[in-house]
Amino acid sequence: MYDWIIIGGGIHGCTVASFLIKNQKTSNDKLLIIDPYSEPMYRWRRNTKLIGMEYLRSPSVHQIDVDPFSLQKYAQENSLSSSGFYGQYKRPALTLFNEHCETIINEVNLKNSWHQGKVCSVKKTKGIWKVTTENGEAFLTKNIVISISINDQFNIPDWAAEVKAKLPNQLYHIFDENMDKVEALKPPIVIIGGGITAAHLSIKLSNLYPGQVTLVKRHPFRVHDFDSDPGWLGPKKLRIFYKVETYEERRQSINTARNKGSIPKEILLKLKKLKRESKLRIEDGEIQSAKINEDKNISLVIDIQMLTAQTIVCSTGFVPSLPNQQWLKELIEEHKLKCATCGYPIINQSLEWCSHLYVSGPLAELEIGPVSRNISGARMAAERIVSSLNYKTE
């Protein structure tokens, strides 16, 4: 039997695991991470490489190790301090961030605690949790942390869903599993979306296919350094947030606080440069209709003009509802777990949904706030869980 099972091995699951081990709350042989992929942070690495991300939006203190300055120290030790960061917030290069993550993963031997599988059932009997995978494997544990994301829930416009049903190899959500590499896409290419993912992708594809890429967005560029005010990382904003008594108001605060569909200034400057050089076309407007032509090109009507594409890539984010996992729905029903009207967990300050069942990531946002899904939110969740264990043992 394990002391801890973490469901989900992305940045959130790895951060929680790192904090538990480094704070001596568990050991590798007492910890199990269950994830659909073969290695830690697989999806993060795949997705960021796919869109051509060079630097993270988060500052260097947001990483998976306990010491907030661990990444900066790693850069200094490897003589990467000058080339590894960007701007006043020391935003790390993706390569540096990933190298550091791998170092921490190896340092705490997370791969020894790794189990590749998909969870299909979570049940509790006589104080012990039983986690079962689709392959029929069953594991017992005292504690569970659910660290799953909403990254399977693609937000695809209705017109795009209709085109995809007819031309599945010509319209993609950028994070589709069958999107192996953007280098294989056939131009002309239209990218739908106005946020940072669409921006990164536009930069990458414009350099691959100059003059054959169009970015279509519904609104002018929204420029912000971060995807929410930095005050949400500490008491400046959170003190007020915690005084909000109703979860409907908390949800509204979270939605209002997020700089949805925004990009940092240097990304905007890159896009403008590509546009000046005629490598990238940028259009503001709503897709009115889509028509598949006889030659299997796709005609898009935007307001009063028309675009023709061979490939369409939707960078339109994710549906923000509760993660669509059947085992999660059954867990909520069987144990009568409290949820707000938005469907998300009502949890205590320790991020416990019920005794010995913790959450992080999107599931923790009614307690952590608008940064809950981010790397900073992963650190806040891990700190909350570890601190609660310190309190329990006193």
C-alpha cells in the first residue's frame, strides 16, 4: 500500500511530488504517480515544442523545485544566466526550464514512482483509497492528490467542428493528439485564435511558410505581461478573495481576473514585424461561415471578406468546465463531494475535498484563485498540502 497516489504527472503532479519528497512527507517507494503517458511532463514538453515556445511567460521563481531560486542557481552553475532568461522578470528559456525540471525529477527519482495508465475508478473502503486503471490494475493508498487538467476538452467553434468531421486531416485543434508536427501542414494555413498559443504558433509557421499564414482573431491584441495580475500570487489580491463568501462570486472574480487571450509585449512586436515583412497576415473578425470547395480547399467568410485555406489550426483554448472524467463524476456522486454551481470542488484551505483527498491545478481554483492552473498555482498547491501535513503532525 502507498502513502500517496498522485493522479496526473504534468507540472502540477510533479511539483506536488517534489514537495512531498523533499519535505520528507513521503519516499519513492511510498509514492505512486499515475499518468497516461510514459514519462513525467510529457504533454507539457510536446505542446510547448509543437507551438515553438522559446521563453516561458512565467518568471524564473515559478518552477517545480521547493527552493524558489533553484532554477536561477541551476543556470548559474551551468553558466546559462546570461542566455537563459528574458526581460526584467527573468522568464526562463524553455530549454533551460525543461533541463532544470529533468534535474529535479531525477534528483527525487520520480521515474521510480511512475506508473503509466489511465485511471477508471477511485473508491474508498474503511479509510483506504483504491485506484483502478483501465488495464485492471488496482493500487491502495492512504492519500490521493488529483492533479489533472482540462487539456483534453478542446474548445472548437461549431463551424470548425463541422469542417473537421468532413476533413479531419485539414482542420486541427493545435493540441490534437494526431497533430504530430506542424512542419507537415499544407499551406495556405489559417490559425484561429488571439491568445499566446496562437501567437507562438503564428511566429513558428510564418517562418516555415512565409506569406502563406493568416492569423484570424476576434478581438484586437490584448497585451499583458502575465495572464493575471501578479497581486494574485500573494495577499494583495487573495486577502480580498478569501473574504468572498459565495463561490459564485469567487468564480466571477477568477473569470474577471484572468487576462484571457492575452500576449506579452515582445510577442506582439514579433507578430508586427512578421506582418511588416509580409510573412504573416493578421485579420480581426468573426468567422461567419466555412465552405469546403471541390478541390477540398476551405473558404472562410470573415465579415465581408473571404480567405482560402488548405489547413486550419484552432488555437482556441479549452472548455473551462469540470474535467470530463467518468471516474471523477462517480467519485463525486459516491462520496457526495461538495461542488459549487460551476461544478468545481468546494475544498478547505489545505485543498482537501474530503479527508485524505486533495486537489491541485484547475480543481483547486476556488481556493487558490486565478493562478491555480499555472506553475505558480502548482507551487501554491504543493505548499498548502505540505503545510497542512506539518500541522497535522504537530
